[in-house]
Amino acid sequence: MSVDTQKGRPDAAAPAAHPAIELKGISKAFGPVQANKDIAIRVMPGTIHGIIGENGAGKSTLMSILYGFYKADAGEIFIAGQKTAIPDSQAAIAAGIGMVFQHFKLVENFTVLENVVLGAEDGARLTPSLSKARKLLTELAAEYELHVDPDALIQDLGVGMQQRVEILKALYRQADILILDEPTGVLTPAEADHLFRILEGLRREGKTIILITHKLREIMEVTDTVSVMRRGEMTATVKTAETSPEELAELMVGRKVLLQVDKAPAKPREMVLNVENLKVVGEKGVERVKGISLSVKAGEILGIAGVAGNGQSELLEVLGGIRNGTGRITLNGEEIDLTGQNSDARTRRARGIAHVPEDRHRQGLILDFHAWENVGFGYHHDAKYNSGWLMDNEALRRDTEAKIKKFDVRPPNAWQTAKNFSGGNQQKIVIARELEQNPDLLLVGQPTRGVDIGAIEFIHQQIVALRDAGKAVLLVSVELDEIMSLSDRIAVMFDGKIMGERLPAETSERELGLLMAGITDTTRDVPVEEIEANLARKDGATP
Amino acid sequence: MTLPKWADVVLIPLINLLLALFVSGLVVLMIGEDPINAMKIMVNGAVGSTYGWGYTLFYATNFIFTGLAVAVAFHARLFNIGGEGQAQLGALGVALVCLALPWPHWTLALPFAILGGAVFGAAWAAIPAYLQARRGSHIVITTIMFNFIASALLVYLLVSALKAPGMAPESARFPEGTFLPNARDVFGMIGVKFARSPLNVSFLLGLVACFLVWLLLWRTRLGYEIRAYGHSEPAAIYAGISPFRITMITMLISGALAGLMAVNAVQGEAQRLLQDNVLGAGFVGIAVALMGRSHPVGVLIAAVLFGALYQGGAELEFETSVPREMVLVIQALVILFTGALDNMVRGPVTGAFLRFGRRPGATTKAAE
């Protein structure tokens, strides 16, 4: 089927009698965890329907059931009024459902065209399918601003462009219903806006779009209807025009939440961290940090904004003693060895640098250790956790009990294995461990990634409290909202360099978004193509 | 989903073992023997007399050391399958110590023999460890190659420098002052009759080693670092734990433990250096560590079990037409069921626990 036949359906955009998708009584359990509990939802055709909920609320499970990855324990699926069984993703595609995953499923060294056709070839010979797809791509590009060079290799494209290929793949398979899972996580604000324009174009053509996200702002901006999930249940479905972010947050968490960080103006004092001309060479010999300089004073939070993969991780790791670099770094006026010869993460800690790493699963925690073993992680040489030759496990457990209480870790069980805590509570364990060391400098990366809203509020308060106690904080986050609300100063990183520093009160998301794409002249009107080209060039620059 | 600890460490290995024995029974049936009778002979042969116990525990002592060697390395996610070679070198170390002096009494010789076995075993493990830590050469490949080198080295020494007069490629007999008291002497002193067997004081050394390994892994900073490194290398680096240092130290400890096996096999029994002093115990150690879940108590139990299998298997061969290789089949099946097919049992057992062990409230609380 070509685009023409899709457009040829006259009643597609008109109000239909049947919902595009209707789910009735969907339940799914994994062991004792009830991921979905008696879910009912109606998605009307030609609308953008948002599904919002915290991590672990069951959004992804529900969509996986709809896409045939999981089989529901109970319940029925109706597509356009027809009861439909979706045992696998082939059936989902046949039913007109397309899915754009958070992590793209593209073949890196294939062209855009080849990726679009892959798995949906018409016959043994590839050429007819390819030329058909090429024609379709040109039409779609014109119609929905879905511009992609059909002959470009995926590995040379930026993430925004790759996402568009995923959407094209779904449209090529004649999807009438498009599900997008956290689509803006990796996009700059301008790219996200462009994506939303595409989605609106698709809606005008009668497509139905389900948008899964945890960002309230996006829900408010683009959706017609929004469903809220909490703990496996669908707690509410409301018209977006008739609700507010505050109400949605409350529905998600089950109690009132402060969406804004409550903080007094910073009172910066003496210089704690000074970085001059820092360079870091990463894997494969590529320079990831290209000579940056910055400083953090006691009593202030310096936020580093940027799209993931622009050198922020390497910056944190060098400061935390995990990587080597060149340049000059001083802490409280004393130089830090960057060669790795006589310093590592342990000596950094001894000098008063605490580090909440970006990836708590990979670095911050030993997931198979008990909570109490993790509380000593990195500080296990401290005298307070040892008595002579042996570790003082009793002392460690007492300390854990205290930290669990103070940071409200749930369940309050020092013997629980780290992997069995929720994301937010895992992060609280890491934050408790690092903050309670009373460091001079706190390095904190993605403090609230995969953390539920209730815990976000608490973690933000703790970071601000550390600042108010006169400590220096270096914050790295890809969430612009978080950078804007926590930081006292903002530096934007792009391609291993700092593009500029701004004060939160004197900048905007738009300006920061442009800096994140390496565009320093922020006064002019920048087309989204230029932003994408910039980001792609950066990515493509890796040899 | 996690099982209760007791189910994880007792129930599942037990089910695995029973499955392995069941399949072994089928194999015995195919040979044309009665599996029930074979089982009786094996059990009786292994633990039915002090003679049987003597041999069972003698073998078990070897397996304790090689099992601990594999287990310690496992905790750092290092797969040391070079226990065989490290124990051969340990044998060389023990022999050199025993032959060096006309030792007046075993109590003097033993500490030095321990040192000799440990140092030689550790040194043999150090080379693959260094290659892994610095050059990234995979330790599975290098340790297994070092088994062959060790075996060739011993053959060379036993036909040249260490060869005793005579036909056999073996060393001179150790001086009498190095002979370790065996179980018969020790039990005889307290008036208990114990049949003649190679079981000697090294068994007690094995028990001490179990305790020390437990202490190391769960009570010291080094053990904490070894376990942390084994679970996640990036996390270890984040915590300031050096992968190089942990790889080296862990493999040195592992090699030393394997080398200590020679105190039992060479000083305790053979009383001379032979071409093959290990007789596959290095490989049995892998099965023992797998079945013992890399915990010293588990290793101890599994080692005794494998000791009984070895001794019972010998009796089986003696009394029936079942060949001794049957023990290898059972051993292979145990490895298959405890190692490779572990999830086959784990899944249903976990499911059963969820279905029957579910207490209202308890599980929902844990899920939060």
C-alpha cells in the first residue's frame, strides 16, 4: 500500500464511532509484581494521547502488550472496534501499530533506505522495494517535514534524525497508530519541538499517536488527552485542556508535589574547584574533552548542560579519579594529579570529593550487595568501618540504619539487596553515602535519572542543602529543567568544549538548546536542520 | 525474584545432585547393571567403614583445596581452570622442601612444605594473572595452557635433576621426618580403631583453609574488594579499587590454595614426587566450587561428596562390571546440572516458592 491509499480513506480524520485502540481489563504480573492491573483505556482516532507515569508505573509493560512483546494475563484488545489478538510484533504491525522505541532498533552501517525496507521487503529482489521506499520517503518528507537523506548511513546521523528514520519505518509499514516511548529523552529542545510538529502533521492526516513520557511539559504541549498510570493502575484519563501540571503530578505520585525547587539565592564564597584547559582522551583514542576551563565556588551549584555524549561524562570521571586527563585542576588551591600515577578514586575521596555517578547501576552500586555493603562502597577503608584487620560490619550496618532513616529509604531494610530497591531508593542510597561524607566538592551526574517524582523532590532538596552548608556542587544533567531549576550558574557543553556560561535568570531553554547544538550566535533564527547538521557532524567526527 | 537463602544454597544444589544421580542411574541401567545395587555399593564403599571414610576424606582434602582455589577466583569473576597445573607446581614446591633437609620432625617440615606448595602454586598462577591484568589475555586460555606446561616441566625434572636411581620417573622418597601422621595413628592415640588409609592431618589444614577463605571474603577489606570487583569492574574503579591489583592478588591466593593440595597428596600420601601428583583434582575443583556456590562451607560439603563419589566409584569398579569411568560420567552430570542447567531447576523452584510460599503483605511490601 502506498501513501495514496492511506490518504484516500475519507473518514480517517472524521470522528469515528470506534476508538482506534480500546483496551479492556488488561492485567499482567511478573512474579509477585502486578505490572498492569485491570487497565482500561480508549484512544480515539486522530488524537495524540499521552500516557504519563513514574518509572515502574507499568507504561512500558502496557505498550509491550499492545506491541505483542508480552502476553497479557487477562483482558482484551480492540483495534478500530475489532477484537484483535496480538501474539507477536508481526501481528501488531499487521493491525497497523508502529512503535518507536526509546533505544532505536536500526542497523548502524545500513543506509536509511535499507533500514526502512529491512524486514518489509516485497520479494527476493531488493531493488523494487528500495525504489518504492525512495518514492514514499520523498512524499513523506514533503508532507510531514520528515526530511532524511535516504542514502545516508545511520551511523552518520544524529539521534534526532535516527528517530525520524524509526518513524518512517513505521509509516512504511502502513502504521495508523504510532506509539512513541520517551521520544524526547535524547533531543535538544529545538529538535523536540520539530518532532512535535511532525506528530501534529501526522495527527492532521488522521493518524493516532500514543506518546509515553514522564515529562509533564510535553504532555501539556502536544497531547489532546492524557492517561495517568500509577503502580500498575490507570488512575485517570483527562482532557489535556482541562488539567494542569500540578494536578497530573499529584495523580502520578498520589500526593501533592513541589514541581519547583525551593531555594534561596546562592552565597558563593572562596574557590573550591578550578579547572584549566582540561583535555581527556576517551575510548578509541578520540579526544572527548577538548580543553575546558571552569571553576566552582563554595556555596554554589554549577550546572553543566548538554546533549548526552558531549564530554560531560568524561569530565565527571576525570574529576572523580576514574579517568586520566591533561591540564591543571586544583581543589582548594592544591593541584590534583591527573595522570593516574599516584591518584585514583580513593585518593579523590580522601581529599574531599564525593561523586554521585551518572549510572548508579554500572558504577554507583554493587547491585548484588546488600544495602549496608553499598553504604561503605568506596569508603570501606575509613577507620569508622574497620577495626584492625577486619571490617567492622556491625558499625557499617549501624551507619546504614541511620542513613536509611535520614534519607527515608524504603523499605528500611539494610539487608535488602541493592537491585531489589526501586530506582529512587537506590539513588537515595548513593546520595546518602556521598553526601554524608560531608565533602568539599560534590560531583553529581544525572541525579534523578530513572527516579520517581517524589524522590526527585527530596534529592533536589538534599543537593541544595549541601550547597547552603557552604559546599561546592558540580551538577551534570541532560534534563534542562533540572539544570535550570538547580543551578546557580550554567555552563553548556558541546563536542567536548564549553560553549558559554549563563545565569539561569538571564537565559531561556531556547538559548541553552542552541548552545547545546554548538550554536553560539543565539540571537538569530536557527532552522532545525542546522541544529541537526551540527549534532550529526559532532557524532560523525568520531573516526 | 529471589529465593530464600537456604533454598538457594541447599535445596537447589540438592535437586541438581539428585537429577545427576538419576541420569547416572539410567546410564548404569543401560550398561546392564542394577542402579539401586550400584548405589548401595557406592554408598557402602564410601562411608560404610573407617576404611571407606579414610579414602573419602583423603580425596575430599584434595578437592577442598582445589575447590577453594576456583571459588576464590570466581568471586573476582576470574575463571581459574589452571588448578591442575598450579597443584603440580605446588607438588614440586612441597617436594623440594621435603628433599632439601633431613627434617627431624614433621611439625618442623609441615610449615615449610605449606610455604613451598603455596609459593610455587601462586607463582604458577601469577603469570596468567599478569597476562590477564596487563595484556588482556584471557585467563581461561592461559591457565589451561599452563596446565600442559606444568605437566611437561614435571616430566622433564623427573627424568633429569630430580630423578631417583631406578626405572621409574619419580623423585627419591622423602625423609621419614616429613611423614605426616595419618588418621590411623591419630585415632590410635585415643584408642579408636581406624583402618589404614591415606587420610592425614592435611584434612585439618583443609578445614582451616575453609575458615580462612571465609574470613578473607566476608570480613576483610581485601575480600570486599575482590567481591565488588567480581560483580562490576566499572563500579570497582569508581570506588578506587585497582583491577590490576585485585586480579593479581586473587590469582596468587587461588594458585596458592591449589598448590596446598600437594601437602595432602604428595607429602601426606605419595611421599615422593610423581609425574602426575594431581590426578584430575584440579578439574574436580571446578565442579566442587560450582556445586558449593563458591562458599567455603559449600565447597567443604561438595568436596566430601565428590570424595565419596571417587571412593565409592572405586568400590563399584571392584565389585561390578561398571567401569571406574562411571565416576567421571557422574561428575560430568553434576557439573552439567549444577552449572549449565542450573536455571532449569531454579525457574520451577522459584515458581513453586512464589505459589506456595506467598504470604499476603510480605511480597507486596518487598515490591515497593
